[in-house]
Amino acid sequence: MRDFSWKYFAITGDVDAYLFYKEVGGNSEEENVAADELAAVEEAE
């Protein structure tokens, strides 16, 4: 459901879809850290 709400928001820009996405989970702190680490690795290459 989380993926669907994000994809729907990305396509339509519907604010309610974004709010629903955040309500059902959004990005966890672990995902944010993992994304930062991945970006650092890609920059090093």
C-alpha cells in the first residue's frame, strides 16, 4: 500500500496521497541512513 500511495502521488501530485504515504510509513530512519551511505559510495567511485 505504501508503494502504491507513493507512485500515485508521484504521478498525480495529489497531496492526500502524499499524506497517506507518510501516515503508513514514509521513509524510516534506517532507509535514510542507507540512502546516505549509498550516495557516499557512489560519489567515491
